[in-house]
Amino acid sequence: MGPIGIFGGTFDPIHFGHLRTAFEMLQALRFDEVRFMPCGSPPHRGSPVAGAELRLQMVQVATEGQHGFVVDDRELRREGPSYSVDTLIALRGEFPLRSLALIIGMDAFLGLPKWYQWREILQLAHVVVAHRPGWRAPDMGPLGELLADRGTHRIGDMHQAKSGHIYIHDVTQLEISSSEIRELVAAGRDPRFLMPDAVRDVIEQSGCYAAAESAGAD
């Protein structure tokens, strides 16, 4: 069986940038599934604007019907900060023999040494970095050393081992951000074509961003 991709985020709201990245990873890296994990309480940024139930609903309608996309709400159900290492420990307990791959952006990867128990992550899973133009992989410092030691250019390495590799994968650059969508909606403008229509409908019907101030980044 192929690896399980783990794609976390506040998804406040989810948009085509998230979905396209996950889809390209699913196909190019031959994942069995990509598991979308809405973050409950992000440890490195402010609280999400939309509530947990709404963000979960948006992810569910956005991914519905796409083979290989799975929604996992465990971080929303867990109390306290949503640390990736805790999620990976839980998943490793459920899938002891499967390859797990944590999907993060290059910006998140550059901040990896600030994550809680970050060195344990590679004991539990591979790390797949979604690379976009303008970001450069580090060649010095703790991350440079980590890439030299754990980096791979072979997709097969992630299928043959359960954890431990870092793979950088180019993804299509879609200049869409959740914070800009929230600002757009708060200004009374229509976010159509930035996300699936079903997500737009949830935003419109709930009014979750209607007069909300932007919080966090993406």
C-alpha cells in the first residue's frame, strides 16, 4: 500500500491553492490518500476566525467526491494546542506498518526548528515540502544538515520506508491566501473562483467572514 499523506492547516477557509497542492501530491507521489486535518488550536498563530464546525464543513464539501481525499477531524476534537507530533503519534498507533508523509509548505519547513518536539517528527513520518517559486531550501544550519542527512529525490524511498525522509516537490503556484479571502468577504466582495462553489456557499450562508477582521496568515 502507498503512503498516507497528512495535510494539516487551519483551512480558514480552504481554497483551490490547498486543493491543487493536495491533488498534485496525491498523483505525483502515488499516495493512497491525502488526509486533510483541520487544525483545532494552532500553536504558531492566532485563533482561526471561523469556528471548528464551519471549517470542518468547508473541508468536507471541498473534498467531497475526490477519490483519495479523506477528512480527519481529530485535531478539532483534541483539547489543547494542535501539535503535529501528537497527531503523528496517534496515526502511527493506527497505522504501525504504513508509510506516513507530513505535507508542509516551504515557509513552514523553514520554521520547523521552532515546532514542538520537531526532531521526533521524522521518527514518525516522512516530511514532504511543497515547494513554490521564491523559496530556497536551506543548505546550512540545522535544516541544511537535516536535508543533507535525510533528503531524497526518490519517491520510492517514501514507499519503502515508513518514515525518516525529506522530499521537496514542486507544486503549481496559485496566488491565493485564506487571509485575503477573509478580507475580500469582509469588504462585501465575492470570492467566487478562488474556491469550490460549495465552500463559497457555506461562507455565504454562515456569514462567518462578513465583518470579521483577518487573523493569522494562510
